[in-house]
Amino acid sequence: MMNLVDKNVVFVAGLGGIGLEAVKNFLTKKVAFMYILDNMDKPEVIQELKSQFPKTKIMFGRLNVTNTKEIEQRFKEIIAQMKYIDVLVNGAGIIADRNVELTMAVNLTGLINTTMVAMKYMDKSQGGRGGVIANIASVLGLEPAHGIAVYTASKHGVIGFTRSMAHDLYYKQTGVMHMAVCPGITRTTLLDNLDGRDTFDYSRPLSEHLVTCKYQTPAVMGASLVKSVEMVENGGMYICDLGTVKKVEPKTHWQFQF
């Protein structure tokens, strides 16, 4: 179990539906520092958070996760402000299947780049104090979603990257744990009008499943996300669905033979 009291948290995409609700839940845990990154600016929301949680130092910075130079610069600024990162949450995500490059750049490549930059500052062997990197994947990173195949591929990539980064060799070197948070279907603006954003024009009978199935609210998911971080085990994958948090037990389909 991770005690979040007095921890320094960086949340990428912390002003969206799930992100903002998760940020609020982190703040109730009495974290010392919350640095919110997003590609949109909502000063009124930041001010409201500061008013509600005056004991936590809350800061905001704009970030385009597809811009590697911007990621480098922003994390330098974060370290200058808070010195250490204890928890990084990578939460940026889009559904835009017909723009393959953008989908991968936001959902997977951007997440990898923010992780690699943050690792330099969190690595115990480089002056950091270890911590947790929580990557928001999806239940669609564990199972196929035929109507949004490109999105699904990006989230499977997040799972593979997270599990690979969680190897004991890396953990012993850095003290950084890696985990994947897998939300169930959550009713956010991401699901608003999928027309033109699913895989094909004729994908509609499949992509409509995303808006007709049982779903959870961002508030429920935000609370579950923070709970999963508190439960963290290195390499853990946590399904957060309909108010429950369940650790996934992966199956081994293949191993190296020596």
C-alpha cells in the first residue's frame, strides 16, 4: 500500500473528466504538491481547487504530449518547483481511429516520452527518491474493441510498455514502480459523437456498444484510480469498473527458451 500523504504528484491530462476527478481525490489524500498538466487551460478550475485544498501546493502547466521538447522543458520546470516526483499519472488519451499517427502519438508515444523524461528525475540512482508511474490504459488494452481498433492497439501498447518497464532489474536500479490503470467504459466527452472517429464508416454497429453498455461516471472512476495507486504493486494492472478495483492476473502465453 502506498501512503499518499505529503507526496508530490504530477498528473498529465488532469483537467479532463476522469483526470479532474482523480486530481480531486488525490487532493483529499493530503498530498504535498499537485502539478497538473494539460493541453487546455482552465484557470477557474485551478483557482477552485486551490480554494478547496489550501494546504496543498497546486500548480498548472500547459503540455502537448506529442512535443518531446515541450515535455523536457516542462519537467525541468516541475523539478525546479517541487524537487521530487513521487507519483506520475499519464492520462492523456483520444479516440481518433482515422488519424492513426495522432492516436498513437497521444495515447502511446506521448506516454512513453513523459515516462522516460520523468524517470531521469525519479530514479534513485540519479538523485530521485523512486515512486510510482501510473499509466491510464483501458479495459480495451486487455480485450479487443472492434469498433475502435486503432485506439485499442494504442492501449494494448500501454499495457505492454508498462509491464516491460516493471522488470525487477529496472526497479532495483531506480526504485520506480510502474502500474497500469484500466478503466471500464466511463461516460466522458471522449465518447461524445463517435461519427468519423471510429475505425470505418461501417464500424457503427460495433462502436455503438461503447455508448449502450453499462458505464461509470468520471467521479466513480477518479476515486477508483486513486485507490488503485494506493494498492500499487510493481507491474500491477488494475481494472477499475463500475466502482470496483480488481487486480488483473496475467496469463503467460510464451517465454524465452534458453
